[in-house]
Amino acid sequence: MSAYRGGILMRNEKDAVLENVKRYLRESQNIVCVTGLRTVVEAGGIDIWDRDNLYRIEKEYNASPEELLSAGVFATKKEKFYDFYKKETLTQIPTPGPAFYALKKLQDVGKLKMTVSMNIYGLEYGVGLHNVVEIQGNIHSHYCPECRNNFSPEYVRDSVGVPVCNKCKVAIRPGIRLFGERVRNDLYTAAAQACADADMVIVLGTNLYGEKVQYVTGHYKGSRLVLINDKPHFSDRYADYVLYGRTDEILPRLVDEL
Ligand SMILES: [Zn+2]
């Protein structure tokens, strides 16, 4: 039975949820974590999807982030694509904070079997997590479509206009999935299978409503789906346990005694 019954949790109820989740962490041996956008914001990144930024972006670029980061704009208006991409995704690169070190601890004690990242900053690799599935790709990879050489985010960010491969002189493309591009089914399948096999799933910093999160966590059949997110959302009822607050405060507290 869920300890969460809708509405804001009372203080003692929150403590009870914390204790339950700690116990499950001790008992579970096959945990999958899903990292969402709030973990990036807590680590110093920009949330281009928040209302203020959406408004600013619309005004500044005359288009939405979906449009600007689309395969169509990349194919036909590379200047426009890279202007946005460099300024909005490569100038404020987050660095992993306490939430990611807590995940590393879960890995070190042998409980964390996979991390499914919904983000593009590779924060999971920054702390040495091994089994990471990045649904959206990663800003640390930019490659030349001709020679497949890899280029760093700094190389791309500091180039003037459209970044080109220094050997082939053709435009480099980012390693993230662009809007309108096909999803990598192999990645989804691996993530969904890991959730199906897991004895506990922890979703960090995103609600359960998004299509990608739903698809992945929907395969989990247990009763230890824990959600840690900043604010309530109607989809929270799909979680067995919900904790509201910063993931970089709550998760370290939960794994502290392991
Ligand atoms: Zn090249």
C-alpha cells in the first residue's frame, strides 16, 4: 500500500516515507534510477523548458526550443541551430553534485544496476557510474559525419558560427537526439527491461507524466517505485512513495546509512 495518499505530506508522514524508503534501499539489490531535468538544474544547468525561459527564448530566437533543436532546423538552418545550441546548452554546463555522488554510492554497494538519464549532460559519467542509458544522447559527443572524429563541447562552443571538422571541413553534428529524429529503440528496450527486472525504481527530478519516463518505468511491476521531485504533479499517484524537495538533499540522506 502506498504511504502517499494525495495532497501535501504532513511532516510525520514524510518521515515515515523516508524510513520506508531507507528500509527498501537496504533490502533491494537491483535498483534502477531515472534522472530527470531537475537534477540538471540543481547541478547548475539551465532549464530551457521553464516558463520564463520559454518566453525569453521565443522572444529572442523567434522560435520554441523544440523547433530550434529539431532535425529540420539542423538540416536547413545550421547557423540558427548552432546559435541557440551553443548559447543555451553549452555555455552553462552543469557539474554533478550530491545527488550523483549518492548514486555512485548506490553503485559502490552493488545495488544500482542501471541509471537511465533523460538528460544530455552526462552527469552520470562525471561521478563514474557504469551502466548508464542516455535516452537523448550526450553533449560530450559531437562528431563529423564524414570521418566520425569526435569533438568536445568546448570546441563546438568556441568555434565561430557553425562548427566544422578541421579535416573534412564539413559541419559537425551534436550527439544528442534532435526533435523529429527517431528514438533509439535499443536504448528504450534496455531501460525498460532493466525496470522490468528491478526490485526498486527511483525516479529523480522529473514527474511520471512524460512519455519517455512513462514508457521506461511502466515496465516495473513491483511496489517500490519512489519518486523524488521538487513539486507535486497529478501523475505522482503512479508512484508508490513520493518525496518532495531537492534530489541533492533527499537522496544523500537516504543512502547515508547504507
Ligand atoms: Zn571529419
